[in-house]
Amino acid sequence: MSSSQLISRDLLPRLERLEVAFRRMQRGRPEGERSGGRRGGHIEFADYREYSPGDDFRHVDWNVLSRTDDLVIKQFEREEQYVLRLLLDRSASMSFPRRLDDPTKLAYGAACIAALTYVALGAGHRVEVGAFGDDCRWFPVGSDKARITALLDHLADLGPSGSTHAADAVRAIADRSAEPCLVVLVSDLFGAESAKEPLAALAARRFDISLIHILSREEVDPPVRGRIRLRGAESGEAVSLRISDAAAARYRRALRDFGERWSAFCSKHDIRFLSTVTDVPFEDFVMRYLLHGGLVR
């Protein structure tokens, strides 16, 4: 997967017209108020903090550096108020489908992360991206829109591997966040049941959370029938099965129930829940699903 394949150039002008929809009251700004330099948001100096990779050099206080040799960033209210932490599942199960005509779940999810980051950076918000499998690797995007290229390269280099440790990734967000922020988890949710407890804990702390559930078409409606041998993408365990029409129908019901349980959990904890399949054109997903789901506007 190359970085140029994540987001098409034709989609970028449409993304420019979108903004992230924050639902939670954020410190220092009334709920629902729009922000961003392109929309005339008011910016006030708030404090200093130590420089970290990905920060916009335009916010470095060069006077402080010349006096103390300390590299610090001037913080503004808007930067403190609008932070996005985006989590992408890169476990082995995200390698499906393996057909050439559809993107893998990982590629589709990476495109979701890239699109949301592009929209957020356009309004000056601060973004951090974590990709999790056996561990969680963080990429500090910062608030500089020029960093989108580095993020695209980073996402393009990700490969599916390991098992799903979504709970640890969600707990890492709690550890990294002094204040509530917007959190988006992109995953097929297989093996992610243990993440429900830390997700509920974040929701109780007024974090603004969204789950984007991605499946492949062959997972939603398996085309195979007869005797087959399946191997678990993450466990490596193999099992021989005979797939009849009746067995396929039972599988579809079980998968539907799986999604409905996650949807009910999200509804209980005021978490957005969006679901898509990799054969849905990505531009349609952004312009219809994300808009209708309330994650962007």
C-alpha cells in the first residue's frame, strides 16, 4: 500500500469543506461552537509546554529559547480544547480481503484515519494516531497540516500482524489524556471485547468517542460452500468445516448479533457506532456514512 493510494486527490477538495463534529463540552469553548482559523475562531495564549515531535514550529517561542535554551511551544486555548486521538487496528485479522479488487480492512481503516486527520488539521486541531496489534505504536501528528504527508507515509508502511490488544490501546489514551478529547477507534472488533470496559470508563469521563467497525464483503457474506479448511489469522489455528447454505445462514446471524451487541454497548455509553464494508467506495463512506453518523459535518 503506497501513501498515494490512501486518499485520492479528487477527494481532498471535498474534505476541505468538512469539519470534525465535537459533541462534548470542551474546556474554554461553548459546546457546538466552531473553531479554526478559516472560520474566524478566536485564539488566546494560554500557557507553555515542552516541544514534542510533530508540533508546529510556528508556535515555538524563540525568545524563551534564546534566554533559557528551552524549546517550548506556546499553547493556545483552541489547541488545548481540540485534541483527537485516533486508534487503528493493525492486527492480523485486518489483512482481509485478499482479493485485488477491494482494499484490505487495514488499508480502508488507514484511509479513514488519514481523512479524519486531514479534516482536523485543516481547522488547526491537534492529532495523535496510534496503531495497535500486539502493542500500540504512536505517531504524533501535531497540528501542522504539512504533517499529513508524514502520516500518510507512516500509515502506508503499516502491515497487519499480531493479535488484537485493543483494551491496552484504549487504556493508553486514558494515560495520555489529562483532559477529555475526541477518540476514534477503527477496527473489525474481532477479539476486542476486553476493550469495552476501558471504553466505558473513558465515556464516563466525558470523552467524545466513536467506533468505526470495518468488515470485508467475504466476511459479511462468505461465497464458499462445501468442505474447506480455515486458519485463524491471529491464532494460527486450523479447522476443517463443511459450509452448507444453512451453516452460512447461521454464520450471518451470528455476525449480525455480534455487530448488534457492539451497537447496543455504544448506545448505552453514548458512543457513536458506524459500520461499513470494504467494497463501499471510500468517498461514499466519508461523504455519506461519516456525515450521517455525525463524526464530521
